Amino acid sequence: MLRSCGGWAALGWLLAVPLLTLSAAEPDPAQAARDSTIVQTLMRLSGFDLESRPDLKQAVARHLETVRGEDRYLEIVEKLQFRAAADDLLQLALTKPNDTQGVKAAALLFSLGEQKRLETALTDEQPQAVAAAQVLGNVGDAACVELLLPLLTAAETPAPVRVATAQALGGNRRGEQVLLEMAKEDRLPTELRFVAADLLLSSVDPATREEAGKHLQRPATADAQPLPPLSELVAARGDAGRGREIYLNKGTCAKCHVVGDQGKEVGPNLSEIGSKLSREAMYVSILDPSAGISHNYETHALITESGKVIAGIIISETDDAISIKSADAIVRTIPRAEIDEMVKQKQSLMPADLQKNLTRQDLIDVVEFLGTLRKKE
């Protein structure tokens, strides 16, 4: 049923004006303005069948070209259910599988009934297959899990794709249970043992963590040496330049923190952290991040009706939906009607065992670097 009398009136006026044919070389400004107005009008209507009006469909396609790469592009495709954009959505999903736009593009493919494209990508060349697994994991609903599960055990699945699939399934309760059963029955392929341990031992479900601990363990510290007492770490001095390289690469800190113009903004901005925390407080924040979670950075776990578990920081709430930013810096907006449970976590979103990827000296050098990040006088 069409609604909005104002929308009807505007559309009626526009349809009375002949649509111009665009030159392939130079878009006509008048045509571009008309296309924009048509799209704005269609966005105010509900139930309009674009397939019955090829001229309007072309106007929408032309306008989408002018907003390619913007959030507005996805808004238009979603509102108008514009299936002609499916190829572009797939490309966006596979080139940005860990980005908010890419995840929204993949979800739209399901909404448009075009999910077969993602299923096909799972068996494509390895980079595309890995990206498809990643983006399906980030969408994470039941339909995505069904597409991913067969890849875990299929003999023909390449190891990198199998690993990406396991990582993708880690945020879903059913996926976690499948991985846990494989671990209990000693059916985990060698390439999955580390990722399965990392995922299951970090599960938001205490029972899953406990059971996984009977069958899996994380590797020891990078150099197999225990860390010294905190007082010795605080007294030690390191190489700030080397610490910066570890921070940006091996330490994975930039995946969640911004320093200057580098990194992703998930946790607190660290650009001036040297002016805010003592060396002791820095070590505690790294080694026991849940000991002092900064205000507004408390972690919540949203569990949807489909079983998807999304852990992250709540960035906005309305009566209708909750927007949450996960550790990969992807913002997901979940309708409240789809949320089965929301649990505030005692654990920080920051992993509690980052030191296991670092040597003692690596850790000292990172803290030395952080100490140089001070507020400019």
C-alpha cells in the first residue's frame, strides 16, 4: 500500500516530466538533480514497484553511482530493495568483510534474496572464500551459520578458509558448540586447534570456557618465560622505537586503540596515555584489563533470537534498537525485538592474555612507547 500524499504528489509531478538520457561521458546536471529528487521521493513511499517503471529504475541506478562508497548508498538499496545493486553489494562485502559497510552489504544480500552469491564465493578463489567466511561470520545470523558449518569438515576446504570459517563461527553459540564437540571428540584438524582454543576459552559462556579448558589450552608466553613481579617491570626501561613497532604490529594494539591518526577506535584513545597513567597502571591495564574498565567502555553481550552472540561496547540505545561496537570496530544496530538477552560482562573487551603473544622485553618496550604519548604543552 502506498502512503504519503506528499510523496504521491511529488512523484506524479516528476513522472509528468520526460526523463533525459544521460551521456555516458558527461552526466547532465539537470538529469542528476532530477534523479536525486526522484530517489528522495521514492524513499518516502512504501510499496512502490520499481520493476514496473524501468525509467525510474534507471534514475535510481544513476543516482546510486553518485553516492557510491557512502552510507547513503546502502540506505537507498535497503529502502527500495534495489536488487540491481547485488553485484556491487557482493563486491563491497568481499572487499570490506571486517568493515561496517561490508557487513551491511552482506546482510542486504540476504534481505534481497541474493545470498546465493555469498554461498558461491565460499568456494571461489581462496582470497574471496576467506573474505566471504569473514563477512558471513560478522553478519552472524542462523542462515550464515548454516552456510559456514559444512566448510569445517569438508575435505576440499583449504586450510586458510577452514581457519577463517572457524573464526567466523566463534561468535555464535551453535558454532561454538560444534567446535567444542570437535575438540571433545579429538576431531579438530591441526590448523584449527589454536583458533578453537582462542575462541572457546574466550567464550562469554562460562560453561563453554570450562569444558573447553578440559580439552584445549593456549600456547605459553612467546619466549616460554614467566613474567617477573610488577615492581621489576615498572623499574625496567625499554626501547620506545621498538615498542612502537610492536604496538602497531605484533602486539595488535592498533586493532582497538587510536594513537594519532593510526588504529581503530574501539577502546580508549591512547594518544595522550603517558600523561594519564603511571607505568604501573599501564602494566595492570595490559595484564589485567578487567581490573579497571574505563567509564563508557564496559562490555555487553547481546544474544539474538537466532543465537548470534555480539560482545562489544554499547554506543547508542533507543526504544527500538541498540548499536554495539565489537572488538573489530564494526558497529551493528540490533532491533530490540530480535534481542533475546543482554548481559553486562565483568570482563573487558580487551583480551586478558595479550602478553602471551609477547616476550618480557616486548612488553617492556611497548610500555616505554606508551609513556612517550603525552599531551602537548
